[in-house]
Amino acid sequence: MEIRIFSLLFFALTVAASAADLHVEIGFRFGGKPLLADSLRYETSAGEAFSVSRCSLLLGSFALRETDGSWVEVPDQFAYLDLASRRTRFSLKDIPENSYEALRFTVGLDEKVNHRDPAQYTAAHPLNPNLNRLHWTWQDGYIFMALEGRYRKKGGTLGGYVYHFANDDNRTEIELSFPKSIKGDARGRLAFDLQPLFNGARPITFTASGDSTHSHKGDPIAAALRTNLATPFSIVSLEGESSIVPAQKVAPLYLPAESKGYRFKMAGTFPRPPLPLDNPLLNGRVALGEQLFNDASLSQNGQISCASCHQKEFAFSDPRQFSMGVNGKSGSFHSMPLFNLAWKSSFFWDGRAKSLREQVLEPLQDPNEMGSTLEDVVTTVEQKYPDELDAAFGSPDASSEKVGLALESYLLTLTSYDSKFDRAMKGEATLEEDERRGFELFFTEYEPRSRKYGADCFHCHGGALFSDHGFHDNGLAPGGKRFATPSLRNLGLTAPYMHDGRFGTLEEVVEHYNSEIHPSETLDPNLAKHPAGGLGLSAEDKAALVAFLKTLDDPKFLE
């Protein structure tokens, strides 16, 4: 038995020693040249000028063919690639060192993987829906390829196109010549060219083919995309050093000698959030953050706290159009609700802050909000909370960094997941008839070509969080401007609506999307593809949509 164990151990060590990583970079192109996002310079075979605002891919089922013709599978490894975020690299781990002649993968996932529970994946996993924004949560399965953008219609007006390539039958296998000897970590560069995708064997034109597809069975646009996918991928280079920088180990900041972890609460259906590794959730740190959030003495006049403009009974938002700061001053943006922030990667309506610890320090110093200075805030915190600082950070000394970390910790714990809708999905409640109709409208696309006449809300507000956490021009005004997509949870508590609080009721919000969209070059393609006169929902359907939206309220904020 001891000999057998030793033999197995030796075999495992031998395999590990002879395995390497293959780092792959894919360049997005059009006609062999780098693809430029949001540039109205590309043409279909019919001469239609168009741009690409989104090009996202999910790849899976990787394998390498050895020189003897046998395939080496690379199981359970996937790649998510995205033009807008410049996500163009991935790595295949533990490839046996050998000589290979071909690389095989699929655009899309095999049926078993496609229908797994997406909540199982870690925050950085390519299949985490919060990362890739490619999962149809309530319809099951992933989008394999998302193409979105604008195109110029006859007469010069701009329309939008939305091509979502999905569903098990459309998974497409790609095989590329790959003469590569892998001995140690290796690198390969591929290209994905959209010109043959649009203008290939089955040319796609917006006027003749249509400007949207969600890959329903028998859909001709999806069939054309599948046919044309045979040629866009190519090998660019197989040589060179790896450009993949290994992830650095992150150490916790100011970890006290004795600490107890805070129990983070979320729904089992939610994707795993990217909680900061250097600021672990600790009971003492969360408690201090909550005290600071409610402490008006941190403001210049001692009368305004974070909670003054983010009130719990309104889901940590403000019922006023614009919040009042020190000396009665106000800004020009509506106070955003504060919940489920753990899933966001940027903050403020314009996304200028890339972390909560960065975001929370701005209102403290803003003359229209709390009007203080970081020096004064640090002095006040150090004087008032020496014991709390010691429990949170292992020292009674304060700093602006510790203030940011404490507030970040508290805000990360503000989760919302127990609405009537959530309970209905678990079989613990029942939606009324109008709420069910609203649910249907919310998650149904507006695509007359396929005889679909929904409200098309789910593109920007889909998933368990009811937000893609992206930035969109939603046609509020001529000229257009992109703002962060808020979650639609707790809408019944967070009026008024939009970045400037211009709408006082949900009925006004629904009517905006139903009929009052302002066209612009930056208008989101999912809205630009709608007719100029709007969706044309009936009064009954608009009321049903509002009824459904109110089922997203979490009663915890009313306690």
C-alpha cells in the first residue's frame, strides 16, 4: 500500500511538472484592422454604415490536437472576451507539454454547462453573470455572442441593432491550425474579424435581415451568424513571451490581532460579488462604518450625515429631487439608493469612482454636501472613536484611508433580496394576474419580426440584481449622455427617478420608454432599434408593468 501511494504521488508530481499554461490574446478586428468601438465607419455588404458598441464572446470546450491526430481536452475552462472593456486575454491552464497542430474551441457552451446554476461561480470566473452580463437569468442559459451598435438608415437617421446569439443548438465549433510545441508557458495570438461575420457566406444587412435577434428557434439571423462564424477567427502569432501578468496576492489592510468576520447575506440566486480582498468584512469594521455613516459631526456644520441624504426607509435614497447639504446647498443629481453595491465596480452616476472607499470620501469634502475636509474628518473620528478604531484596525489612530475602508465595509453589507418577486420565485408567494403580465412584458423583447411585443426592459435591467451595472444613454434629452444603470429593486421606495430625479412616478418612467425617447448618436442600441413612435404599450400593459416593478420592493426597509 505504501509503495502504491508513493507511485501515485510520483505520477502526480510528474504530470504537474510537465504541464504548462497557454496564454491567448484575441484581437477584435474589421477587415484586418483593429476594431474601434462606437465608430460609425464600418459597412455591411449592402453599404449600410454601422458601429459596434458591444462585442462579447463566451468560448468553451477547448482542445488541442497532437501530431498523431489525438485530441487533448481542456475541461471546464472558459473564456469571456469583451471589446468595450478591452478584455482580450485568457489562459488555458495545465496543458501537457507536447507538440500540437490544431486548436479547437466553441463559441458557446455545451448544454450541461449552459444550464448549470450560474450562482456557483466565483466573482472572477468567466461564467459569473455579474462579470460577463451574458446570462438570461429568468430564461435560463447564456448569450454566446452579443453584438450591439448603431446603423445609418435610408434617409440618414440612426437606428440600433442588437444581435444576441444563444441557445444550445447554436453552439458553434471552431478549429484552427495551431502548429505549436509547448514546453513551458506559451503564448498565442488570435484575431476575431467582424467583416466576414457580417459579410460572409450569408450576408447580414439591417434593412433586409432585421435589426435584432434573440436566437429563437428557426431565426434566420441566428442561422446566418452561425454559418458565418466559420471564418472570423484566425491565428496571428504563436511566438513571444506571455503578456499575462500573474495575479498578485492581496494582503488585508490593518488587520487587528483579534477579529471576527461579518456574515455577508445575499440570495442563493445572486452571482458571487467581488468583495475586496484587502478589506475583509469584519464585525468591528462594519460597526464603525455604520457609526460614521450616521454621524453628522463629520460635516462642516455638524448637521449633515451620509444618512441625511441616504435614508433607510427610502432604501437609502432621498425622497427629494436634490438633497440639501451644508448651508442649504444642493447638487444637480438625485441621491442614488445604496444597496447591492458589492456587485458594482464603479460609483456615482458617471462612474468616476472605482471603489466605495474612494467614493465615500468625495461627499465628505463636497461643498454642496458635507463640506468638510479630510483633515477635520480624521481628527473628529480619532477623538470620538478610539476604541472602535482599535477593534476595526488594531490601532486607535485614524486616517482618511481607514475612514474610507470602514464606510466601504458598512456599505457592502447593505443587500436587498427578499421582495415579493423573490418569494414568488421560491414558491413562497404568488404574483397577481397583472404582476405576472408585467413580468412577461419586462422579460420579453420588442421584436416585431419575431412577433414579440414586450417592454424590452431586461437588456439593461436583467438578472437577479435587475441592473447590468453599465452606462447607457436612455434617451432622456436631445444630444444624449450616458449614466449608470440603477437597480430596479425597491423602485416603490426610491422616487423620484433618473439621474436628475425628473420623474416623480413609475408611470412617468414607463411612459418615457413607451413613447418619449430622444434620438442621438449615443442612444443605447436596445432603445434605438425601437420605432420612432415608441413601443405602443396599451394602458393595461403599462399598468401591469408598474405592478410588476412594485413587487421588487424589499420590506426590510419599512421595518
